[in-house]
Amino acid sequence: MAGLPVGRALSAVGGALIVIALTLIFGSSLYSYVSGLFSSSTSNISVNVQAQLFANPSSSQGYLEFSISNNGNTKIELTAIKIENTTIAENISLPSGGSYQGIIPLNISIQPGEYYSVVFLGKAESGELFSVVENVLAG
């Protein structure tokens, strides 16, 4: 090897450390990519509901004021709102990140100062069912 310059080469330990470092970087990048890929493909249902009941003391006519927010990553459809086993609303569709507010007159007698269970029933785009129950004091 007469014409090649003589220089310092990388030691075996240094080369092994570089290979290990590159393997760790590549592996962690691949893990991040794959875990992100699978987490976005699963449906995440996260529904936030707030409800208030108002009653007219002289007529017992009631109103439900509510808001619902879809904080999940899939479209949901609210299939029913029930009070005292009476369905009062149906079919409200919310995209991911969407919200809805409404006031619904009630056909049932509401007494001020009484607690009522308000049940929100629905399903996700994947067909998965959900329910949210709010115990609400009528005002």
C-alpha cells in the first residue's frame, strides 16, 4: 500500500457506539411512527354534557337547556335524550370537535327543587354505543 496516506482510523469501540446510536435513533423513530398510526385509527369517544332544568312553578311546564361537546376523534350521533324514561329529543349529529346547544320544552311535569336524571344516549361512527347520565336539580 505504498501511495496511500497513513492516517488514524476509527477504533472498534467508537464504531460500535456509532452503530448502536444509529440503531436506537432508527428504532425510536419507527416506534413513534407506528404508534401514531395505530392511535389515530382507533375511535376515541369523549363526550362532555351540561344540562339544566327550568320549571314554571305555576304550570309545572319545564324546559331542558343542554350543551353537548364531542371531544373525541370520531363523529357521534346523539340518538336520544331521556328524562324519567321519556324520550324528549333524537338524532343530533356531531363531528369530532363539534358542539351543540339547545332548549327543549318538556311534556312532563317538572317540580322546582327536585332532582331528575337526564340520560344522553348515542353511538359513534364505528357503531360503539355510549351514554352519559346527569343528575340535575330543577330550578
